[in-house]
Amino acid sequence: MIETRNLTKMYGELYALKDLTLKLEKGDVYGFIGPNGAGKTTTMRILATLLNPSWGEATVCGYSIYNNAKEIRRSMGYMPDFFGVYDDMKVIEYLEFFAAAYRIDGPARRRKCEQVLELVDLGYKRDALVTSLSRGMTQRLGLARVLLHDPQVLLLDEPASGLDPRARIEMRALLKELRKMGKTIMVSSHILPELADICNKIGIIERGVLIFDGTVESAIQQVRKNTVYLVAVSNDLNAKAREHLETHLNVLKVEDVPEQHCLRVTLADGVEDGAFLVDLLLKNGFRLKMFKEEEIDLEDVFLGITKGITN
Ligand SMILES: Nc1ncnc2c1ncn2[C@@H]1O[C@H](COP(=O)(O)OP(=O)(O)OP(=O)(O)O)[C@@H](O)[C@H]1O
Ligand SMILES: [Mg+2]
């Protein structure tokens, strides 16, 4: 649904985007992650046919950005990172204005507007002035606007930026809803954890270069190759337990985690199931107080991948 090949944008000497090659299949939700100035907005504006690349190829729904801009705009919805709303316009008027621009006419227009308002949960604000909406509501209205013409592909540039935690959760729920509808979505963010559970693929971009492209699981694997467990035994015997664990062949290393009163046990390469740790401890007379696989901190994964490249 989206395909780019060596897509490059230069501003003077600066590569805002360098040789971007990626592919989104139908139904993909692609998290496009990178720090400020990485090239996320540049990419989306090129795909939305609002900006010409310096060179390289890109197609959206099979249409070329060079020759079929009109067709692309019909089949794609682009929500920019910042968009203005007009003063003195009610929410419903705002949507009808854009629906008219999309040539949705007659009774279908009002119906469509009401429908997208319901989808983004703003039905109760239909007669409010757009300028009276909160930031989160304005973002949702912006999303409603790009859904009017029922696009197959959505380009959403940081839809959750500036939202409070609750509004972020709502935005995520909304994206999941769109995913269920079968839309192909490219969504950008600064932070990986925010997108990890709604995306089936992610791309990490830094200074115009795509440094990772794949599933969230493969990103985790790239950074953390070994499984880690947190273990604690009763009666302050962690230090003793440590001696037993350390000598096992399937254990790579054991570290103290004083703030959690437990041990951090890293399994040897290729060992994934830590159940043998339980057997070992029980066999040696220890009583287990805590035993769990350490959760992966996605922020660490992000840092690991970006560091791996820059170093
Ligand atoms: N019109 C322009 N003229 C010159 N340089 C530009 C222009 N637009 C963008 N750039 C540069 O291109 C690079 C990529 O910018 P871009 O806006 O795509 O980043 P971004 O990933 O969207 O960042 P952010 O997270 O801050 O939104 C930056 O170094 C930026 O300064
Ligand atoms: Mg941006």
C-alpha cells in the first residue's frame, strides 16, 4: 500500500531523508519512530504529495507520487502534526466544510460527518465551536477530518503529541479501531513504548536514515538476546541461592538487585525457559518468594538500537 525506494530529500547540504526504502502491506500499522529532526514529517509530507523529494521513488496504493498525486490524495488521509482550525466554526460545520471539499454531497454529507464524529467520540461536541475544544479533542477532530473520504491509507504525524495520559490511551484505542477496519496506517512518534502494542511493524529513523525496520519482537531480540528472570528466596538467603544459580550451565550470570531484594538471572545463549531455576532452588531447600521473567523495557530497546548504530 505504501512503497518507497531510495527516497531522499536534501535541504542544501543536509539530508533530511536519505535512501529511505520501506514497504507497508495492506492492513499494516507501521510505527515510525525517531527523535526531533529525524525526518518523520518530511517522509509523510512526501507520501502525502505535499513535498517533492530530491530523488527516489514512492507509491501509495500503487500510485506514483510524481504522476498520480490526485489519485493518492483521494485514497489517503494525512493528519499533519500541527493543523489550524477556523474561528467561529462549529465542529459539525468544520467537518461539512471539508466533506464538501471532498465532494461528498447531499444527505450523504451530513451522514458521513455524523458517522466520523461518533467514531472519534466527539458526537456530543457537534455544536461546540472548534476553538473551544481541548487539545485532545482537536486532535480527534483532525482525525475525523481525514476519515471523511474513507481513505484506505492513513498517514498520522504524531497524533498523540501534547495529549495527557488519558487522551493518549483514547487515541491508541482509536487507532486500534481503525486497524480493525483494515486501514493501512503509518503513525509517527518520538517514543517506542507508546506505539509498540498497536503496531505490527516499526521503523526507527535517525538523522534521515532508517536504522531499523521490522517487527517489535525482532527489535527486542536485536537488543536483548538472552532471557532474564528475577528471583528471590525466603529468609534472606538470596546470597546463598546465588551461589547455586551461578554454577549452573544454563545460567550466564547472576546479579544483585538490592532495591527489589532479588537476583537478576540471565540465562545462557539460546536458553529461553527458566523453569529449571525453580527446580534447582527447591531441590537445594530454598523457598521461592519471587520468580518472574523480567519485562522488557521498550525504551531500553529503543536506546539499544539507536546506540548500536551511532557507536
Ligand atoms: N523547509 C525546510 N528547510 C530546511 N530544512 C528543513 C526544512 N524542513 C525540515 N528541515 C530539516 O529536515 C530535517 C528533518 O525534519 P523533519 O521535520 O522531517 O523531522 P521530524 O522527524 O518530523 O522531527 P520532529 O520530531 O521534530 O517533528 C531536520 O533537520 C529539519 O531541520
Ligand atoms: Mg515532525
